Amino acid sequence: MMRAVVLQGPRKVQIAELPVPTPGEDQIVVQVHACGVCGTDVHIYKGEYLGDYPVIPGHEFAGEVVELGPGVRAFKRHDRVAVEPNLSCGKCRFCGINEQNFCENWRAIGVTLPGAMAEYVLVPVRAAFDIGDLPYESAAFMEPLSCVLHGMQKLDVRYGENVLVIGAGPIGILLAQVARDCGAARVVVADRIASRLALAGEIGEAVNTGGGFGAVEELMPGGYDAVIDATGVPAVIERTIGLARHGGRVLLFGVAPNDAVAKMRPFDIFRKGLHIYSSYTSLRNSVQALDLLRSGRVDVRKLVSHRLPLEQFEHAINLLSSPEGAMKMQIKPNG
Ligand SMILES: [Zn+2]
Ligand SMILES: [Zn+2]
């Protein structure tokens, strides 16, 4: 038997005893050693998301292979892996044009399938990636970093550019690190939570927007080459247009509530000739993400602010929604 977080319905968390899954063909069982808590888990918790209940959440994870299904040769017991939770069908129109992130038969571990807020989780072999000796805590960032890389590939930050990242949570920090590594001359990271700005200051220039965006504007009076929203807050999204330079680019990365409305003047977008991008999950970015983590080029070690047992899942969800702004919280189902 194993312990798992089971969401029986919106805001109904249960720590359940369930049978350890048995791997079928092309499946492995992974003992979970680190699983990140993210905004998607909050959506699932609050009942604002796609899948059905009951569900075991947890989609940002790494662990040890402990059981192999019949015919599995790509892995052996005790291999250390990180998992790409999004599973595409390979047969629909979107898969056919290599845009698997829009797969019509999309499924995801921790969203529509049992996830990693459990001692053990069932994983299709094709979703598992060998992490070598990368620490589990770092490897659990493979999925969020993949999403960041997908967005940054669209934004295409070029050498010598001035980039603004709004939001200094774990995702904002990753976006800022990648922007700096792409050769940005200047990376400004803004947040209104002072405690989050310490890490931001290690990557670029940290600006506290508690009193508004005046200081952000003063740093680049002509506007930024690229502006990234990593908050999903409509009032912040509304500011991005004004903060970008003429001919500049905006990436809307943060996920807004699904019924939120932001006001923008289309004329401003026209007059500035802006390019506006969005980014939906990731697209085959796991290998890159792991390479970046392994090389230390993207450093996630300081991003983990809480390491919690399974029983603290609901506490973590509440912390994530609190104004204090925790950084990345990880659940350690196996201690
Ligand atoms: Zn996530
Ligand atoms: Zn498909």
C-alpha cells in the first residue's frame, strides 16, 4: 500500500491509503522523491481545472524507478528519472503537425491521470527521462523549466536586449535566468513582494513595484525590447503594452484566472507595432531543460523554499495563495 493525496472534489483533500500501482506494458513505477507544487495544483484544488475528481495531483516530479512493466528495456530498477507529465496521442491533427502541446487527446499525469503527490506513481516509459546524478530536487524542475523554455523560444530574446520580467516567483526567476543567458544586456525583475526580490537581484536588477511601475519605467524610458508577464494578474498584464518599446515584444506567460478580463487599447498595440506572444505548456523541451539543469547553467537550488511531507499538501496550497509569496514548495512523499 502507499499514501497519496487524493482530491475528492474542490477543496476536499484526503490522505488516502491506496494500492501501489502495477506497471503494464511500456510503463514503469516511480518512487517519488520530490514533487513541486504549482499554480496548476491550486487550480485543481479549487475546482477551476480540466480533469475529473477524484484525482491525485502532482506533475513536477522526479524519483527512482522501482518497478518495470513487461518488455521495458529503456530503464532498469534504481534508475533516477524526471517525468514529462503531458502525454500526447501522436495521432491527432496537432500531433501530426508537431504541436503536441495542443493534442486533442491530451492527458497529463497529475491532472487527468494519477499524479506524484503520492509515494509511487505510474509513468509511461516515453515520459521518463534519465537524470543521471542530478539531485531529485533540481530534476523536479524539468517540467516548469520546459514551459519557460517554450515561452522563451517564442519570445526569442537577442544579444544585447533589455528585458523586463514582472513577477519574481520561481517561474519569473527562471524566465529571468534564461533571458540573461540569451545575452540580454539588462534584465529587470519587478515584484511587489520585497522578500522575493533577493533572488531577482542576483540575476539582474530588482525593482519593488509596491508603489507602482514608476521605477520600472524610469530605468528604460523608451520602453523595453521584451516584456514578460509572469504574474497572470490582469492589472499587470494591462501594463505590459505601455512598458514595451516601439516594435517591442510582449510575452504573456503567467496564467490569468480563466474568466479574467484585461483592458488594452488596440490602437496602442498598432501604433507601437508590438508582437504579443503567449505560451501554452511546452513542446519537447525536456531534454534541453535537463541539460541546462545538469550543466548548472540554470540554477534552481535556491528556488526551493519549502520541503514538506504529503500531509502538508493543503498547507502548501494555502501558502502559495498567500501574500507572503513562498518560492517553490516541494512535497517529499517518501521523506
Ligand atoms: Zn506546474
Ligand atoms: Zn494528439
